[in-house]
Amino acid sequence: DKIILGAAVSLTGKYSSNGVHTQNGYNLAVERINSMGGVKVGGKTYKFDIIYYDDESNSGRAAQLAERLIQQDGVQFMLGPYSSGLTKAMAPVTEKYEVPMVEANGASRSLFTKGYKYLFAVLAPANLYLDVAIDLAVEKKGGPVKVAMAFEQDAFSQDVRLGILDAAKRTKSKIIIDDKLPKELNDMAATLAKVKAVKPDVLVVSGHTKGALTAVKQIAEMKVDVPMLAMTHCDAAKLSKQHGKNSEYALCASQWHKTLSYKDKFFGGGMKYDKDFTKEFGYAPPYQAAESSAALLVYKDAFERAQSFDTKKVRDALAATDMQTFYGNIKFAPGGQNVSKPMVLFQVICNKDGSSCENKVVAPTK
């Protein structure tokens, strides 16, 4: 009477904070679906259960664990890990065994160009993360802008970079700094010194949670004044809690925000999800948690449409998904990426003394 899903997530290592958000998102949805009648297949009711392992933020380990979950634990349906790099490591394994994987935290464009038939991602692909920031800057300036950028050398951030290059070309904007972030993501003073010297209109940074915290800390320390700062992962970094007024006006790429108007019958809307999650885990949900919860809603929907646990039938049902969840609309392109949900940018806005800050969605402006 159980549907066992397998998941390797980063509970230790450099992705551990987002690995925990991922796991909390999965668990909240499992609890909610199970308490609201479970999954109905062939006239019988089933409950979700998840077998977890810690991939230690290591791609070799993630691939081994995918193999173990399928071969030893007999798991036939997988949930994704946190990050594009680890999803990339696991996808060839799930594909080899024809095991469907619904993933919520791997956005790298290259995941969707390999011809995988069993991989489905509920989130918008990485190349669309920050192009909205370039569009916003061009809209505000009334013409092309000068762009400085600094990126981590991982698969995800490199795709975000490609999206910025596309956006610059499209808007006739100019890239004047194109830097690599150091491996440990703990110092970007070299890039910021250049920013002070050449005065770009926009500074774009992508280095997961640690990169966002480092950027805001050093921008304040070095008194770098840039008209627009746009980053990935700054809600997971809880910027305003750690850096208060120094984080003000930062623009953050987000897959989801609680104020958006999407709805479903399990979580209601974003505000309700935010409240339920906060009550359960003691902190507000970053989008990494929300998209992880959405992955379970997609599985429930697919099992009930397939009316079967045959992996090929479930795979075909997943491919035909077209639904709205509290997190957003979900419909998969042939490559497995979600093509019906745009990215948003929120901005950190603080009160006068900087004692409290909130995230407000500001783009796309329409």
C-alpha cells in the first residue's frame, strides 16, 4: 500500500543548506498528499514514502546512490537531488534503468539536450534565470546597458551565463567584465575592484548560496556602488537576515514567490504554503523547498492518470503533464524541462533603520 520513491540529497557538504530545503519540501508534500487521501490507482489507495541517502554534495556519490536505490532498494521512481551537477550525475543512471525521475533542483540547460526520456524537471531552465534582469535594466535605462558578471564554474552557473550572453546580444548591451568566481566562493574582491573602476550598469553574480552572501558582504565592505545587482540563490542565503540593510535593493532570481497567484487543492496558494511550511520547519520556504513539494504533486497526478505502476506508462503520463500547482504551471517539453512557468525577480526592500526587510516581486514588470 506504499509508493516508495528514492532520493539522494545533500545533507552535508557545500550544498547542505539547499539539500535540507529540498528534503523539507519533499516531506511536507508527502505528508499533505498522504493526509488528503493518498494516491488512487486501480481502485486502491496508496501512500507515498521516501528512502533518503546523503550524497554529501558529491556527484560521484550521487551516481552511486542512484544505482543503489534502483538495484538494491528496488526503487522504481526517483526524486531529484539538489543542484544541476548532481542531477547530471544521476540522470544517466535513472535513464539506463528506465526509471522515471521527477527533479526539482537541476536547471542546467544541458540536462534537457541529451535526449533523456525519463527525466522531468518542474523548474524553469538555468539559461532563463537572470535574462529578466538584463531586460529590466534595459527597460529602466531606455536602451542598451553595460554588464559586469562573475560566475561559479559549475554547470548551472555556466548556463545562467549563457542566458546573460543571449540577453546582451538581443538587447545590444555590452559585457564589460566576464569573471570566474574562485572555487571556494569566499572572495570576489578582484572582480569588485574592476566594477569600481569601469562602472557597469548591472552586476550579475551566480555562485549558489555562498556566492550571494560573499557578494553582498564584500560590496558593502568595499563600498561598491552599482545601479543594479542581480543574483541567483539569494533567498536561500537569507540575505536580509544575515546582512540587513547591506542587502537592500539586491535583485534575486526566483523560481517562485509566495505572492504569486498560482493555486492547487493541496496547498491552496503561495501564502498558505508559506504559512504551512513555516509552521512545520520554523523558517519561511525558499523556492527550493516549494519546487521540491511540486515534484510530489506531479507524481501523484501522473500515477492517477496512468492508473498503473508500470514505469513506461508512468513515464508517458509524466510526459503528458499539464497542470497548475501552488508553485506554478507545469508542462514538459520533449527534453523534459518545464516550459510554462517564467522566472521572477524579487527585490530586498528594508524599512528606514534596516531592522526588517521584505522581498517584493518587481519583474517581469508586466
